[in-house]
Amino acid sequence: MMAHSELTPREIVAELDNYIIGQSEAKRTVAIALRNRWRRQQVPDELQDEILPSNIILMGPTGVGKTEIARRLARLVDAPFVKVEATKFTEVGYVGRDVESMIRDLADRAIRLVRQEHEERVQDRARELARERVLNVIMPPPPVNAVDADNGHTETPEPAESTTRTRFRERLKDGRLANREIEIEVQSDHSSPMLQVFGPMGMEEMGVNIQDMLGNFGGKQRKKRRLKISEAEELLTKEEALKLIDLDHVTQEAIKRVEDSGIVFIDEIDKVASRSSKGTGGPDVSREGVQRDLLPLVEGATVTTKHGMIKTDHILFIASGAFHVAKPSDLIPEMQGRFPIRVEMHSLTEEDFYRILTQPRNALLKQYRALLEAENVTLNFTDDAVKMIAKTAAMVNADVENIGARRLHTIMTTLLEELLFESDGSCPKTVNMDASDVELYLGSIARNRDLSQYIL
Ligand SMILES: Nc1ncnc2c1ncn2[C@@H]1O[C@H](COP(=O)(O)OP(=O)(O)OP(=O)(O)O)[C@@H](O)[C@H]1O
Ligand SMILES: [Mg+2]
């Protein structure tokens, strides 16, 4: 984690480049904001309060990577991340509903994130212990003088373990017994979701979880299950890992993680911005109300969650919206002040689409290739074919509606529909698509506006 917070802006941009095409200003801006947060944390306390956080407003049409940039940024630095829609707080029944819930969600994410990290750290040890437990089932240890893996050193030198047991251990390790079935005892707290308890409204707002108050009753039973050894090992490894980690420690670290590196993405902020025609009441009031509700969090407040108190001073807020009608200057002045950084994201071009299809680590073409690989189908596109796909996407965006890179998804599924349907793993084959194939599958649809409205 420490290493991450020290990523320089340049390094952050380079990492984002692996996933997001173009939008270099936005990348630079989020990189600076992230680094500024870290810089601000290094400043003495008195001065810290004087330095405004570098919250950002991302402006731009739909599907150009606003959410994606924020999400990738968070993942890059293992920051807890939540995305909320500002408009959700204007909905009937939601008005006044505490915006603080987003911080609670953030805390939950952080707990999961940190817990996973801790589990990974004890993974090897947990697997060893799990294997011993499996071994004890298939080859119970001698009843007297049972030697525990941990505290095995009694006065007499370890009783020589039976060679069969050693041999079985080797085989377990090699995975040679993976498919054999055994019966094991596991904790059956997986059954407790059935027992969800809904508290009275308001309890949740106070960060109180009834479920926790009632304790995990009925949760910690042990239950016998018949499983393949490979599955048993997985399950027991999880169990052992949980025993090895210190949950209090996890909670503390998670709270710190939220406070120091949490990122809240507030979508559709433009929808709660409106130059209020003063005194008319109605929707404008509730829009402005949402901003007023959000303000304290952005300014720095303390929120009670079931994991503990969380200070929001250093949480990074990234707001986003199309801003077709409203402008950032339509936000209430206090909000404008707290979101000092504005950056515009650009519409994507045909050339961008070509790169989005091929370059990102998770590029769409790679995804479909991998999906079909599972059916023993090797899918190749010629360069011309990719260009044709990009061109079609740009065309449909221009003709029907500009939904940005999302268009590539609809186009790809249409293009590959037949192949995706017909492939069943039975006959390994190689499919080569060139420009004329793309034209064959998409051309007539794309040129027919009525048709592409529905299909592409
Ligand atoms: N510049 C880009 N590079 C790579 N992929 C992109 C880019 N822009 C968008 N995408 C892809 O398009 C999809 C939609 O992008 P995203 O969710 O970021 O849109 P958005 O800008 O947040 O739109 P909205 O305003 O509708 O929320 C994602 O799957 C994302 O991977
Ligand atoms: Mg979005």
C-alpha cells in the first residue's frame, strides 16, 4: 500500500494507459489529484486544513471512459471505491436519506479489500494447515502422541511418522488425489444469509447492524460435507486463513484505508446542478438539497459506521456528468469550491475505437478470443476487419446515438452472434474474419437506421 501511494503522476498515467485509450488530460488530472492527496497528507495539520482537497469534475458525453478512469485509478492503488448516482438522493423517499451511506459502503468495501489482502498473505500457511486436515481424514494420525503440525516438539523426538502418511502428504501436494472424495467437517455459516434480519428504518443509518447485534447465532455450526479433495482443500484453506488473520487488525487497517485513500465517484452530478430560478420551489430545491447534503462529506465530516468512525477529510471525490445543459458554475458555490479541478473528456473517434478494440490489457477482441478459446475456437481478425468494426461503430454512433465505446459491445455481439451460438467445443477450428466478413454481418444492419436502432 505504501508503495502505491508513492506512485508519481507520470507512473499513474502510464498505468492507466494500459486500460484507457486517449483522454490524456483526464488521466493527468486524476493522477495529479491522487498525488496531491498524498502531498496534503504530508503537510502539518494546521496547514492541511487550509489546503483544499483536489476533488475533480469529469465532464463528457456518455461512454467515453469517465467511470472507467476512476475505477481503474482506484484499483491501481488498491483504494476502496464506490460509485453513486447523485440523482438517487433526489428520488421520492430518498430525500434527506443520508448521503452518509456512501461512506458506509466504502467502509464495507475496504473491509473486504483488506481482509482479502490479509488472507492472501497467510495463504501458503493456510493451505498447509488445510492439507494436514485433509490428511487427517484420509489417514488419521496415530491416536497416542498425536503430533500437531505446530506444537509438535515433545521431549521424545518426533515419533517417526508412518511412511504411508508421508507418502499421502506428498500425493496431496502433487494434486494426485484431487478427485477422490472425502467427508469433512466445515463451518456452515454459508447458510446464514437465509436469516437476514431487517431492522427498523433508521438503525442502518446509525451504522448499527442488527445481524451483528444478534450475533452469528446459528452461524457457527459445523456440518459434514462430502467433497472432492481439491474442493475440500479450497474450503479448508479459506477456513484456516480466516483463523490466521486478526479481524480487529483488518478493521483498523480498513478504516485507515478509507480515510487515506478512499475514492467516491459521484455520477450524474450535473443532474443535481441547476441555476435555481430562486423561490420556485419544486425540483430545484431538492437538487440543491442534495448538494447541501453532500457538502459536509466533501468538506470533511466524521461518519459513524458499524466498523467505527470515519473521517472524510482526505477521501477523494470525483464527480462526473455530461454537462450538456447545466454547467459546473450551476452548482452551489460551496460545491464549486470543493471541486476545483475540471476536466473535459472527449468524444471517441473511429481511430480511438480501433485502439480500444485491440490495445487495452482487457481489449474487447482479446476478451472474445478468450471466450471462444474455451470452445476450442481460434478467432482471428485481420487488421482491415478491426478497422471496419471501428468504422461501423463510429457510423452508428453518428447516425443513431452516440453512446461512445459502449457501441463496440453491441457491435461485437452482433458480429459474433452466430459463432457464439454455434460453438459448442465439439470441433476445434480457426475462424478468420476479414473486412468483407464484417461487412457481410454488419453492413446491411448498420446502413439501415431503423434496424440498427434496435440491433446495434
Ligand atoms: N477511452 C476509453 N478507453 C478504453 N475503453 C473505454 C474508453 N471509454 C470507454 N471505454 C469502455 O466503454 C465502457 C463505458 O465506459 P464508462 O463506463 O467509463 O463510460 P462513462 O464515460 O462513465 O459514461 P456514462 O456517462 O454513461 O456513465 C466501458 O466498458 C469502458 O471500458
Ligand atoms: Mg459512467
